[in-house]
Amino acid sequence: MKIRLGRTAVLALSTTVALLGSACKQSPKPEVAQQATPKPAPSVPNIKVTPPVQAKAKTPKAGPHATKKPATDAIGKGKAAIHFKGRSHDRSFWAEQLDVDNSGNPVLVDEGWDNHAKVFYVSNDRTFTCGNGQIATGSTLMAVYGKGNPRKRPEGSGWWVSELNAGDCGVPRAGLYGCRFDAAGKNHDCGEANIQSDTNDVLIVPMPQSGASQGGSSASGQASPGNSSSSAPSGTGSNASPGTGSNAQ
């Protein structure tokens, strides 16, 4: 038995098949899951004290081409500054060219010598790489202990801090970040910092250690309260690693 379809039925059937094929072609493809870009691990600038800076701390006086500045109660810029209390006659300030990044190219920096505390200061704005590979810029203050300092810190040791914006070097919040360094120039106890003007010192909350190089030491991660590094009596000779929370010179 043969079934004959009218022309209208055949045309309707063809149209239906065409629409089904078009719908299949236009059906949405499953979305490919996008992986979120990981945020860079928090770190500190790759800053280290240089031999020219340590040598200047041994003979802290303005060079022949330096520009002397009037006595003031502070040195530095923004949060990366230390404010002195009294004894203005014990301090001298000047600006001159100094190699602060060991590149062999001196740059203009502000310098200061506190003859009472026996501490040499260097201040300038710097562009630097971070421990996580990023590039950032921030006001930087470095303090180097001189011979016979009353805190009895090893000559040539000291600390440095840089002011960072949130996100710079991967840090979660704006503020000061830095390290202590020993007489050999090796950084340690790197992390979030707070200058203690009353003691010419700095309080640092070391970042948890992760093995990534930061400022010449191994430290990364977010600073955690209760793991701070502050002043220690001289003669300890300990070079604390970031994240240990031990007191260091």
C-alpha cells in the first residue's frame, strides 16, 4: 500500500527538518571554565645596603660636592621618615650623590648624621624590583649604625623601610615594609614595618617564610600579628630569618 503525500505535506515536512537542523547548529556551546589569575604573593622590595652607604656611615660627613641643609627635626618623606626629639645641635643634614643600589651610578639622596645616636640616614625615592618580581616605586629610608652607637649595634648594621601602596609588591595594604640587615649587609626579619622615632629604631612584623627571595632574604606571605621583630641587646649575633619572630640586631 503506497502512501501519497500532497505537495503541501511534503513542503511542511521539509521545513520542519530544516528548522531542527538550524536549531542544532545554534545551540549554545558549554562555557569553558576560566581560571582566576593568582594574585602575586606579598613580598618586600629588593633593597640592600651598599658598601658606599656603609662606608659613609663610618665617615659621616658631607662630601666636597654636597649641599648642606639646615638642622631639622626629621629626615625622610611620607611615612618613610623618622622624627627626632630634641638635640638638634647633634644632627647635621646634606644632599649629595651616593650609590645606593650598587649599580655604580650615584644618585642624589638626602643624608643625615645623628651624632648622639651615632646613626647615619639616607633618604630618597626609588624604583625597585620586588621579591615576587613586580616593579614598584616608593620613598625609602635607610639607617646605618655607626661606631660607638649607644644601642651597641654592630657598626654597619641597620634597617631600611619603603612606603608601598596596596598591591605594590603584592602587599595587602598600604604602609611601610622593610628589613633589618647585619654588618655584612644581609637582610633579615623582612616584613611590615613601623618606625620607632623615640628609639631611632624600627619594629618589623616578619612575613611568613616561603622560600621566595625578598630584599635579599627569604620571606613572603602576609604579616601576622604577634610575630614582631624589635630591638635586641647587642652581642646576640643572631640573624633571625623572616617568620621566626625572634629579636634581631
